[in-house]
Amino acid sequence: MPLFAKKSNKSFDNVTANENNVTTNGGKPVLTNGGHTQRSNSSLNGSDFTKPQLIFHCQLAHGSPTGLITGFSSVRELYQKIGECYDIPQEEILFCTLNSHKVDMTKLLGGQIGLDDFIFAHRKGQPKEVEVLKSEDALGLTITDNGAGFAFIKRIKEGSVMDRVEHILVGDHIEKLDGMSMVGKRHYEVARLLKEVPTGSTFTLRLIEPVKSGFQGIGPRSQGRAPGRGYGTGKETLRFKANGNAEIEEKFDESTQAGIEAINNLLESFMGINDNELATLIWDLGTDKSNSMDFAEAVDNSDLESFGFTDDFIIELWGAITDARRKKAEKN
């Protein structure tokens, strides 16, 4: 597996490590997140996940030794293990990308990790405050969160209100809105509060950038580039479940991925949020349904009821699901 270690020698002094938690990997420093390395095991589900044997490679995105991360069953626990590995507070980690050290939102870690994916953790960097005049109803932001209490900017629409404000960048964590803390709020809560700001008024955002390094530039303001080929090529993925467990499952086929992406695009258009985990949950609710009424009932009887989706939006979601099904049937 290719390892991102160009900065390892220079960055090793930035990580507190002792003889008990440093090993080597082909001559490169390797940190383990518990002072020991566990052997890999392909079975993982249910209560057996309390001490999993799967091991994932990790680095800090701005440069660090390679860490070996294991023993987590949720994104929040993953951040905790990364913090332990590099002796930094868990709250220092803004988000993680897979198979790329760049602030590339197409590589963002969501509700699943491929078994051979390489994790890059992005730390908090420079804070900044900006004043924004809400001259239009729509700000042009797509907001997501890291699953552990930090909402951040995933996309900025070209030509939008936010696109015209200097210093607001993709990857920025939204820490405060007019002095009110956004930490601990989900992306849809932050999006709702921004939407509620009266048009024509001015508000203040306190943002925190991811740490930059000498060889890495911040991601483009709009993520229009096609994703490049990454390191991960496995056919299985570790999916985080809403009940706190994690399970190894086959990776989604192309049609399923297209359906989930279409649902995510609808979430972005209607709600200004981007959430692969939420989109996957919506897809799962519709996979065995034969009509929109059964699908609507399943949504109403799930945790999604709190979102208050309108009937029109439910129809749009059902259309995305049936389109993906039809394309899959045509291929078969």
C-alpha cells in the first residue's frame, strides 16, 4: 500500500511518542494507538466489536509518521483513537479524508471506510472571523459535519453570496454564528440557523481552517474536479451503523452508489446539507418498497421523521431511488 510519508522525517518531532508506541514500517516511523499492534481479523459485527482486530493506516494530513488505528466502532471513536495515537486532543481533528491528504471533499470520510483505505486526519488550524451581508435568500453553501460535533463547509456555489466573501473556503469549520457556538450541532441545524438569518442583514461567522502545510494548498472553493484514483481498491467496506455497531459489508455496486449520490444531491438542493450517511439511510429505507406510499410510511416510522420532509420532497427521493433501480435492471 502506498504510504504518504514525504514529511515524516521533518514531522516526527511534532508527535509525542515513546519507545512503547513507535515501530517501523519499511524504515518509516509507525505509531500504534495503544502502545501495541493487533493482528488483523476479517470478522467483525455485533458485540464482538468491543475489541476489533482490524487495523487502518493513518497520518495527519499536514505530515506525520504513519499510525496504526484499531478498536473503534463509530466515527467519534475513530477520532478518539487518532488523538491517542498522535497525543493530541480529539477535538483538534476537524475531519478525515480517505486516500488523499488534500482538503478534497470527494474523498471525505462518511459512514464507511474501505478495508484498505488510508485515513488522513485534518487538524484545526487558523481561526478567522468574517462579516457577511446576506444580500440574497440563498447563501450558496453546502454544509456537512464530521459526525463528532463539527460542521464545516463542503461546497461553495460559484457566484453565490458566500463565493463573493473573501477568506471563506471549503473545509472551514463553522465554530460560531453571531457569537453563538455551533460546536456539537449537526449540519442541518447549522444550515437552518443560517437560513433563518433575515435577508438584508449582516452576520458574523467565526471559522477555523484545517492546518496547511508547505506542499499542500487548500481545496478549491468549488469541488468540480472528478475524483482521482486513490489507494483503496478493496471490495469490502466497514460501515458505521446508527446503533453504534459497525459491520463489514460488500461495497455498493455502481447503480446503488449512483442512487445514493442522487439522494445526496437532493438533500443539498432542498436543505443545503451533504450527508452520505443520511443519504444511505434513505436509500436503505426504499430498497424493498414497491411504491412511494410505503416509502413515505417507512420514513415516517424512522428517525428521519424529525426532519419533517414534505410530500413533494419524499416524491423526489422516491424518484431518485426508482431511477437507480431502473438503470440497474437495464444493465442486468
